[in-house]
Amino acid sequence: MAVFGWLIVLSLLFLYLWKSQRPKGFPPGPWRLPLLGNLLYFSTRFPLKELDQLAKKYGPVFSFYFGRTPAVFIHGFTAAKVALVIQGTEFAGRTVFPITDAIAKKKGLLTLRYGEVWKGQRKFSRMLFRNFRLSKKSVEEKNLEETAYLIQAFTDNMSVPFDPYEFLDTAAANVICAIIFGKRLEYDNRFFRTLLDEIHQGSKMTAGPWALLYNEVPLVRNLPLPHQTILTTAKKIDVFIQKEVEEHKVTLTPGEPRDFTDAYLEEMQKPEKKASGFEEQQLRILLSDLFLAGTETMAATLQWILLYLVAFPEIQEKCWKEIDTVLGNKASLKYEDRGKLPYTNAVIHEIQRVSNVIPLGLPHAPIKDVQLFGYKIPKDTMVFVNIQSAHRDESQWKFPNEFNPSNFLNEEGEFVKPEAFLAFSAGPRVCLGENLARMELFFFFTSILRNFQLSWPDKSQTPDFTPHMGITQFPSRFKVLLKCRQPCEKV
């Protein structure tokens, strides 16, 4: 009996080792445990450091198991360029996640699988952002209007150190709301404030263990566990958006669309468009995608900007002097002015590079079985492109591991953008709102510096650059002290 028992143990061990082997030709990676996969390999606070270590051991393309689900990680700029650009179409798919399917119903743009419907929705959305009433002039006006509100809010709170988080967060949300809904909400609107807080919490949880549990274990999906918070928040967002859509349907004037929602509603009326996915649920999910992406990433970037400005006062002052020298008493900035401000433009981009707001982006997936650097990656495999590794690639940057605006300046002091700058990703899935985001950052950054000198209120402590990991990376909350530059009224 003892021999029989050992045979069973050895058989089970052999079966586990056999099943733990990666498929032939699949990228290498660490051994995995039953059910857990490689999850214990990650620390909860610094997971990106573990990815760097795996890349050193296994190379620029390696695999990792989230429970039973395999994922491929792409490390460094060279590999990222191949996956995002050279083979961009092949990797333009999206992985199917049960929790995102429950929220987005396989619609929208962020998680919709690559195909004709996705192409039609993206083409229409891109056209609206570029041309229809979302022309540079129109978007510029919306940005300048919100910038003025933010400057006023800062002015009202500058007598003592204050936390700028809620103002920056609401300002970012208002810019995208102005474009998709034609309206903005006040900074003291408690409903809007609560909704934004729940959105950020839900976004953080979507990249955490409870969402993973929902995806991996179907039996827990209806249990009253923390992942229900993600689904509840998604329902609240949908109610908010549905209310806006209903209001637009009632007040829409044919031929005179006021914003993105109006334009889409008109497009829905064209008979030939219904077959290509233009219907109301698609509109609601698309608006949710635009609202979430436009708020989450911009709010995080603006927080990092203020944190770096207070941490590096000499860089802050150099930016202000350039802005003041070039623009002087000019009443209002224009987006075209950025070409005259190479150092300021370099600082904005350098903050984006070192903060890495979306370090892994959203997971891609091959639309068919593909080869990458000699490895076989099956269709629909989860693929993460490590944007942070491209932003720290020593072969691409003059100062890869430090905050230095010279990374974006040539020897003549002119602004240059290296190919390895991937803050908005690249290829077919490049960020739809890239131009809008660039404009927002320019106006908020320059207007804040024209009006205020920013300083760290507690000289006994130093700024904390440790990011809080989620889909997006936020800094810890902090307070800032503002001193008015004369006159404190420029935008």
C-alpha cells in the first residue's frame, strides 16, 4: 500500500509538472503554481520592478500566468515598437475579460475587439475630434474656459496650503464633459465629486485581486464581495450617461449638433449605419469610455505635474521665465504658442515620461496566431506592452533614470520628441484623445505657472514620488502653497 501511495503522489507530481510547462514555442517565464499561477511573484507595491527583473532573466518577451490565464509581457522600446507599430494590426485585438464584458457588453472602444464595428466607431469618433465642432478653435475655447475656472479656484484657496487633487480632477472631467456633453459641472457639485471618487476607486480595483478573482472563478461572481463595487460604479456611470443622452434626444436640433452626443445621435438615424453598430447602447458605452479615459489619465497627469513643479523649483522658475519672456502681457494663450516654448514643452513631456501614468496600457491581444521574436503567441493571448520600460530604455534616452527635461531638447535647445516616447501608446490602438490631452496639458501647465509660484509647504518633508498602482498611476495626495505672480489673472 505504501508503494501504491507513493506512485499516486509521483503521478500527480508528474502531471502537475507536465501541465505547468508552457506550450511549445511560447515565450519563457517563471514556473507557476496550481490555480495561483505566478501571482505570488509580484509584490503589491512595486510590481513593475518585478517585471524588470523578469525581463533581465528571460529577455524582452516573456510570459506570466495570472492564475490559469497566460499573459505575454513586452519589455523595452525595440520590442514595444514591433508589437505596437510594425506588427500593430496583428496585436490590435483585445483580451476578453468577464468583468469588462459585464460592464461594457462587448461595446465601446477601449475593450471592443478589433473588427469592422470597432473600425467604424473609431473612425467616426476620430473624425469628430478632428473636424466637427471639435476643431482646434472650438476645443481651444473649451480648454481656456476650464483653465479660467481652475485658476479662480486656486486663487480662492491660495492663502493656506491646500490639496489640489479635487480641483484638478474635476477640471479634467469638465474638459471631456464639455466635448461629449456640451456642459461642465461646478467644483462643489457633490454628486459629481462622489461619482469621480467612485470612478477612481473602481479603476484601481479593476487592476487588483478582486477583479482577477471575478475573471478566474465564475462561482464568486454573484457573491457580495468587493468586486461588486466595480459593477455598482459602472451602473452609476451608465445612469449618469443615460440621463445626458435622454436630454440630448429631447433638445437635439437636426443639422445643428452641439457636441459629440448630438453628432452620434444624428449618425444613428442613417439607415446604413445601424448595421455597423451605431445604436444607443453602443453610444452609452462609447461615451463612458471617453469620459473615463479623459478623466482618469488627465487627472493623474495633472497631479504629477504639480508634484514635480513643487519638487524642482529651479525648473519651475525656468519655465515661468520662458513663458513670461515669450508671451509677456499677452492676455490669452494660444495652442500654437507651444512652438515658441521649447523648454516648457520639454518639461511637460518629461513629466509624462517619468510619471508613466499608464505604465502597461490596456492589454492587447493578437487577432490571429502570430510570431514575435521567434516565439509563437496564439490568437487572443493577453499581451501587455510595458510602456514604462520603453520610457526607461537606456538605449533611447540621454538620462533614462532621472527627471531631466534635456531628454526632449537637442544641443541647440530645440524641442525634440524621441520615438521612444509612448505616453499615448502607438499604432492602431493609439490614444484617440491624444491631441486633446496635449492641448489640456499645455493650457493647464502654462496658465498655472503664469499665475502662481508653487512651493512645498512642509520644509521638513520631501515630496513622495512613489506611485499608487492601478490601471493608472497616481501620486499620494499632497498639499501645495501658492504665491500669486503679478497680476494673478492671466489665462
